[in-house]
Amino acid sequence: MRQRGSMKIAVVGGGVAGLGTAWRLGQAGATVTLFDGGVIPARGGAATWASGGMICARLEMRDAPAPLKAFALNARAAWPGFAGELARKAQTETGYVERGALHAVFVGEPFPEPGEGVELIDANAARALEPGLAPDLRGASWAQGEAHVDPRWLALALVRACRAAGVTFAPGTRVLRLAPHGDGVGGVVTDKGLLRFDHVVLAAGAWTSELLAASDLPGPRLRPVKGQMLSLAGGAAPPVSRLVWAPGCYIIPHADGHILIGATQEETGFDTGLDHAAIDRLKDHAVRAVPALAELPEIERFAGLRPASDDGLPLLGGVGVEHLTLASGQFRNGILLAPLIADAAAQHALENRLPPVARPFTAARFTVAAA
């Protein structure tokens, strides 16, 4: 990307998409202000803070459309460099680890098709990787190249990297709508008044469509999909050492010793209330797969809203309105796709174009179809 020190850019949204884009824009020399109605990084109900941190381009994307699978594989390839650069710039850890992932298969269950980069292994080989798996284990799909990151450490590292790149934060500042200017957008109207900008990046997750509608702007529909999770205290010797997919749940051990168990998928609008019966079922599934998890104390139960588009694909770039970039619609894959989302949104804001790998996800596909 070319250096654009003269551009004054607003980024709306304090999750991984907004923070990553703001960081790249700041590095390119733009004058960037990042807005969020709460604290930064965004927390209550935000997808990033309530995510598992999976970076699974093979296991999770096995049945994805070809463009999304290609995007995910490119994002996975970018992650080591992204995590390393972020740790250096932020001078803090992200919890990024490459330990692979297992899809455990138990008696009475069929083996899934392995897919590219995934091998089927028997129970002995799977237990050598994860000795804590339940006795009726049949085997597993093993994806050696998978990884995960602590999403909260990641978000906090992005905040520090943004500050080092000169990004200004405006926490507790709610953006009510985008301000018109000529044939496009010329700033943001907040609960504290009108602020003018040369360009606006809208990375507001599940709230993106609401802001477009409040601004009388065209754009795709995004709906919130609630995901509930819980975390356990793993202690000095946690019973799992890598990401494990099991029937009805996934289990993710993180660098600070806590273990995440997720996640539900519910169409409940913007409700972030906890359904403890549903979370209990998640825990039961996890204990069924790794019995020793039953002995661990709970730390937290929480929920977040994943932004889902009508066709299930990310939303990037413009919607036919000048000086506006969207970076949303990642659904369950915001962490996996984060390096490419940040690069693509920043490039569009600075140069009015998306990189080739991101062009299938142009947000304008919905406005063109509706015309």
C-alpha cells in the first residue's frame, strides 16, 4: 500500500477487523481515529472478545465455497508473519501457537472425509497426541497445520500496536450514523457531535447494517448470530494441549492455562443473555470427549454476536458510495481471516481497490444485485 499521510480516516468498531485495519492504516501514514461505543477493545457482546481464537483453514473450511476456502488458506499462511510482527510492534504476546487440531471420532460415529491437508489417524495415534480423550475413541482427523490464538490477548496487542502506529482512540463514543458529503461519506455523527473525515471504514460487526440504514445508505444485510461459550481453569497440566473438535463442541487450550469450550449458534437477534442450559450442554459434550474436564473449575460464561451475511461470505470494500469501506460479515471466522481483512480494508480505504484474493467478497455484490 502507498503511504497516505494526508488522509484522515475514521474506523468504526473496536473488534479485530477495526483494530487490524486501523493498525495497517496507521502504518501507512494515515491519520486514524477508531470509535467504539464502549471500551476498546470492544467487549460486551462483541464477536472478537467472545471468540475461541481458532485458525483452522482446513478443518473448518472443508466444505466452504472455493473463494472463501482460498481466502482462508491465504489468511492462514499470513498468520505466522502477522502474529510475529504484531508481537514485536505491541511488545506483548498474542497467544499464537501452531499445535495442530484433532477432530475426534468416537464409537458409533462415522469418520468425516479428511480433505486436503488432513489425515485420518487411528485411536492409538490420536491418543498419543491427546492422552485425555475418552476411552471409546475410534480415531481422529488430524490437521497438523492448524493453529489458534488467544483472541483477548490478540485484541489487546492490536490496541498497543495501533497506539504505536499513531492511531487515536475514541472509546465511549457511539457513532449514530455516517455523515453525507457530496456523493459519498464525509465523516461520522456521534453522540458527541459531527466529526469530518476523508474516509470511513465501517467495521461494526453485527451492527453494520443498522448504521448503514440509519445513514440512508445502500448496503447488504447483516444479522447477528449468537455464540455462547464457557472457560475453565486448566491449571499447570491441562488435560488437552491442542485444539480438539468433538461431537457438539470444540475445546481450545490457551497459553495462560484457561480452556475454552464452544460454541452455540443461535438466531436470537441482538440478545446476548446467557442460556445456562445450552452452556451446560456444551460442557457435557466436552466432558464426554475429555473426561478430566469435569474436574476443572469454571472461570466464565459469555456470549458474542457473530456478523453473518445473507450468503455467508465476508463483506469488504465499497457499496457504490464514495469514501466508505466495509470490513464485516466474517461470521465465525473473524480471527482466522483477520490478517487479510485488515490488509484488504486498508488497501480499499487508501487506494479504492481490493486485492485480487478479496474481490469475490466485495460488499457491492448486494447493492448491484438489488439495482
